[in-house]
Amino acid sequence: MPRPFLTARWCDVLLLTFEAPDDLIRRLVPAGVEPDRWNGRTHVSLVALGMRHVRLRGWPVPGFSAHLQVNFRTYVRYRGEPGVWFLREFVPSRLLAAVAWLKFGEPFGTAPIRVRVEEQESSVRASYQLERPELGWHLTMAGSRATHVPPPDSLEHYLKERVLACRVRRDGRLGVFRVEHPPWTVREVNAVDYRLDFGFLYGADWRFLNYASPVSAIFSPGSEVTVYPPVRAP
């Protein structure tokens, strides 16, 4: 196994998932990558998380050791293994976004992101705010302090346990990152609140999500995560 490209702790991970048209997903993913399906249906997720103790190739990078991210992803398979395909990723740092785009072809954009985490005796609430405060765009979940590991045949397991991240590199070839972390525990979600303009953020194809109902809401404390250097697909 090669030396890790990135290590970090991902924390307060929120996943809000919607069904998406199969033909739209197939149109967006490249040859060699197949849309993945749960009970015959394709999905997209809005994911908000914090990253702490970030190290690149074992070294901390000043100014990048901790940051927030909001990404929009769909689910794919590459050579039979479960992965994700990022449609768009937002981070607060222009420099971080530029490096990710120029070096790896990652679809990064920049936007102010803020998070507030409130812990009570038996519950935890995490709220991510994206873009300007006056827009009111946010994703908030409240859940139990107690956590559990969902069974392998559950939708939660399918959505959160992905071993690959796929992306078309700037040279036009497919790059595949391997991602490792222990099985994530999840909280029992008891409240979800969100407001976003999916069409504005991700394009007209996604405007229908402004009126759609999510099929899953996951709130995970996260864990240590290891990402290995991208392998070029043949």
C-alpha cells in the first residue's frame, strides 16, 4: 500500500440524501464508472463536515490543518467497488480550492461556511451555514448523543461506507482515490432542517431538489480517515 496522501479527522458529518433520475446520473459519470443503485434507484447526497488535523503526505500544512466542506455527490461503482462521484465541493479557502482544481481536477468552489455544534446531556445538534447569512442556506440535524453502527444491509451503510472517490483528472483520464476509515457510527436523527437553492448552487438540472423530500438523513460523529494517492485508470 502506498504512503497516504491525506490523513485527517472528519467530524460532525451530515448526509442528506435524495433520489435522482437514473438518466441524469448516467449522463454525468464518465465511461468506466457505473452508477450505483439502492433497490434499483440512484441517489445524490448533500454532505457537510469538518476536517481537523489535516496532514498531506504526513506533513501539516499551515492554514489548512482544519477546514469545513460542503459537497454534493452521487454513488458509483468502479470495477465492482463502491465509490462516490463528486458533482461539486465547496470550501472556504480560495487557495485550497485552486490547488484541488489545478492539481487533481477536483470540482472545488469557494463559499463562506460556518458550523455550530451544540451538545446537551442526551443530544447533539450540528448546523452548517453556507454562503452569505442573509440567504439563510443551511443544513441542520439534531440527534442522540448515543451512537450505533448500522447493519451492512442498511441504506445508511450503503451511503456512508464508500471505499473509492472517482474524478476525471485535468489530463482527461480517470483518477481513483482509495479512502479508508473504520465503520462510522451514527446518531439517531430526531430533527432535520435545511434550506438551499440546489439549482443556483449546482445547476438547473438539480432545481427539482428544491421541492423533493429526502429519503435519508445521517448524522455521524465521523472518525480518522486516510486517503491514498489517486491511481490513474487504464
